[in-house]
Amino acid sequence: MFSGLDLPTWWAAEHRSCPTLLDPTVTSQNNRLSRAAELVGRGWLNTGGKDLHLGDFRGKVLLLDFWTFCCINCLHILDELRPLEQEYADVLVTVGVHSPKFVHEADPDALVAAVERYDVHHPVLDDPELTTWQAYAVKAWPTLVVVDPEGYVVHIAAGEGHVEALRRVIAEVVSVHEAKGTLHRGDGPYVPPVPPETELRFPAKAVAYGDALLVADTAHHRIVEIRDEVVAKSYGTGARGRQDGQDATFSEPSGIAVLPDEVAREVGYHLVVADTVNHLLRGINTDTGVVTTVAGTGDQWRDGSTDGPATAIDLTSPWDVVWWTPANGVVIAMAGNHTLSLFDPRANTVERFAGTTVEGLADGPATEAFFAQTSGLAAAEDRLWLADSETSALRWIEPDRSVHTAVGKGLFDFGHRDGPADQALLQHPLGVAVLGDGSVAIADTYNGAVRRYDPATGEVSTLATGLAEPSGIAVHGDDLVVVESAAHRLSRPVAAAHLVHGEAHQVRRPPTDIAAGVLELTVVFTPPPGQKLDERWGPSTRLEVTSSPPELLVEGAGVGTDLTRKLTVAAGVTEGVLHVVAQGASCDDDSAEHGACHLTRQDWGVPVRVTDSGATRLPLVMGGLDERPEHG
């Protein structure tokens, strides 16, 4: 049973003093497996008000999903797990462990809204102090942990694309424990809440369209046209789906781009919609109401080409779209892989516009720049403005495709502070709009505010506060219209510029202590039962390593095919972030009748602190459990 899936010794080493983690030398079925830690947090959601404990899951296969609702990869996991949860409904219980990154995500009301917004159909543990996160030695969002019916950890996986591996692991756990008599079938503890009825439900974006407003009514899976404060027209039936035609369906649509009249006449549709969860762009003819798929295959991009015929290229969570004349096309905020793409509706092509897929904040030529879950776009004649949510940044791109940052310091710094742009702070902004005077309005989502950046003076101010997760902004006539997503409404706040001198915050995820000198980085990837690494056409793995600041690494940065690499950490840098992107290709073994291949990919931003007593080995688990002994 579970050959090669032993408990990582670094897990035990990091938790010698943790009272909730039992002796990792306990033997179960001739394997050294760890007892799962107790589930500790502030409270539970989706349980009908009942608090749950680890013992309540005895007899079931327990799947812990460590997530935070700002994280696009975590949202992907929610969708990936749905069919698995249905397939094993009588033996598998998924528990979402919500371990927040931003201050706003620790607000219990915000978590309640997020659980409804993203249609989470399993119990959720509210873990605001990262207590359970640390008990399981988690290092990345998302991370999945499988616990068997007797309470032992049998599998760990970080990132996306693990559904087939999980299916095989769960099937083997079910087989073993059904034979032992330790598997109990039946319903789990999920109790669905009853959502209130509102005309809009978690709207995401709005754009002016003549004298009307077009709004992405995201949780109702439709685009609506609002005139005189009421819904005058709807595109989409309201059901989740991806059907074209007049009875079209969407899946959590977000951004809306209005095409220039001459382009619309040529291509036969007026609007381009970012159909986010479908990983598609949809075109809407507002005269006929007909919806067509204009870009994407419906599959999420994980690897491979990003350039080519529009409907033959995979997209990944397109979050916002805007027509930008200097690019002669629709720029796509590809939140799912931290890049921007360009859709040419005349040529029906898609191409990479900016970014490398590495998550971070780095300026320069578009082909070398790092972005972080870009979620808002706004076009001016000479600049494309964008809101980079995970770096809490306002950035812009010039017509020569050079990338610049106006506000923002990186993945781990945020707050609500006005003043000079190089000192100002935002918190997970999702929207941006260009005002009539050339300044930029920012939907500062997790601060519940609208902020203003003046390029002429380089100053940041606050226009409005007290808003419920503003996620989009539109200029409509003389009004500034704000999409208050968590309040399910549009508002027109009285905008009066003032200054806020708030505190600076940093992500509270504990840094990993490492030593200066040689650091052995190992990405653990064990193919699941019934699969093997696919090396028919060369190496089956890839590893890319960079750092912020770049001076953190003296040697070892770059791309290679081995999942183990020796890095040289500079002695003069006290802290930073290691950016690690890994992928592995595995295929069903020769015994499978209809074998398939699978690509697993994960990126980590690991905050590190360089200390004399720090570790000399850094293991990151992409799939499986680590067998190697601790070094140093």
C-alpha cells in the first residue's frame, strides 16, 4: 500500500514541538505515515453551525484543501475538485482550510461571502491565524492533503492539475480500507446555506455602452444591460454553462470590452466577454443577442503554445479585457498564469502580449516582465493601465510594450496609505479606470476603497471608502460608477479626494529560514499509482528558479530539467523570495487499456530569511511524499 509515499522527514523536523502532530514514526500497513494534525481554527462554514473535529471524519477519506480566496490557483482547484467530489460522494469529504494571505481575507464576513461567491459545496474551516496551515507544514496556496479513514496522511500535492493523481490515490485508499472494514459509506457533514435573492449577484465589472451600462452579473452567469437603474436586457440564461446562440450560457463572466464600431461591423459582434471559469472569450452581438465563442478551447492552459488561431489556443482564467488602439486588438488579463495576451478579432488570433508566467513584480520589456494575477485593465491613448492584484500594484504598459510600476512593492507588501506613489500602498486591487483629467481611479478591493493616482504629480489619494469589495469602475457620463461586488450592487459614491496615512502590512505567512551558501532545492514529484514519468521524448520534468531580489541567489537561477538543484544563497542578503516553477509529465503505465498523459505544474513564491542556523535543504512537494532524509 502506498509504496514510495512515506512521510517527509522535514515535516517531522519542523513540528517536533507541535502538540497536535503525533509521533511520525507510527507504523501503519508497513509504512511510516504521519497521524494527521487536529483541525484548529476560528469556526466552520457550511456545516449548519456545527464545529467539527478530526475524529468526525474517521471512516472517511478526508481531502484537505488549503486555500485563500484571493488566489486564482485556489479557485481553479475548487472547479477541478467538483467531479471528484461527486464521484466519491459517499466516501470522500473535502474540507477547505481557509488560510488567508491578506488582512481582508481574515474578515469572517468576507469569507462567508467568498464561500458563496465561488459556490463552495463542502465544509470550510476558518483558519485566520494559520494554525492548521502550520500544523501541516504547508508552503503554498493551494495545497491538498489526503488523510485515510484511520487518520494518517497518505498524500500531499501542491498546485493544480492533480485530479487524476488524487483519483488514483483515493481509489487505492478506498479499496484498502473497504477490505479492512475501516471505510464507512454515507453522507458527509456539508450543510448548504440559503443565499438571499438579489437582482445582481457578486457583479465583477461594468463598462459604459452608449447611454447604458453593461455589467458582468458574475454569480448569475450573465451579462446585463442597465438603463435607468434597472436591468433592460440580459445576455445569458442565468445557468452555468458554455452554450452559444441566443440562449447562451456563461460561467462566472467578468471583464467586458466594447469593440470600435468599424471592427464590430467587420467581425459581426460588438462585445468581447472574459468568460472566466470557462477559460473562453465570448462575442456578443447586441443587435441580435447572439453569443459566439471567439477565443479559447474551453480547456485551461497549463503548458504549450500561447500563440495561434484564437479558438485553438487554451486560455486560463481571463479576468478582464479591453480594446487598446496601439495594440490594434483586445488585451486580455490572463489571471490564471500571470500574463497578458492579445486577441485580434479581425485575424482571429491570440498571442502572448506580456509576461513570462512567473508570478511577481518586475518591470522592463514585456517579454521579460513579471505580473501577478492581473485583474483589471483600462486603456488610455498612450498607456494601458492595469491592476496587479497579488502584488497590490498599479502598473502601466507603453505602446512600445515596456512595463512600468506606479504603485506597489511586491507579493508580500500591502496596506492603505496615500501620498507619494513610491510610498503608497494598496490591498489586492481588482479594477482600474481612466478619468477625464488623465488620472487613474483604482478599485482598491480589499481596502473597500476607490483610490486615485495622478501621473502628473505622482501622488495617490483616496476618493471613497466604506465600499463592499469594489471590483470594477466605470466612467459613465459625469459619474464614477463602482461595482460593489460583495454588496451585489452598483454605486455612485461622492468622490472627494483625501489622504489616508494607514499602516503598512505584510503577508503573515511565516518565512522559511535558510542558511547562506549551498542550498539544496528539491521538488518532490511522485507519479500516482498506475503512472510513470513520461521520458519518451526527453526529460519529463522542468524546473525554473528566480529570486527577489535577484542578488539573493549567487548561483542556481535559471531553467533546467532536474527537480533537484544546488543554489548558492548570498551571505549579504537577509531576506527575499524564491520563485520556483516546476512541472512534471506522467503517463499511465503499460497496463492501462486507454492510457493518458498528464501534466502537473506548480509555482511557489517562498519567503525566506537567511540565518546562521537556517536549513541547507528546501523540499517543496508538488505531488507525493518526501522520502529523503533531512540534510543540515
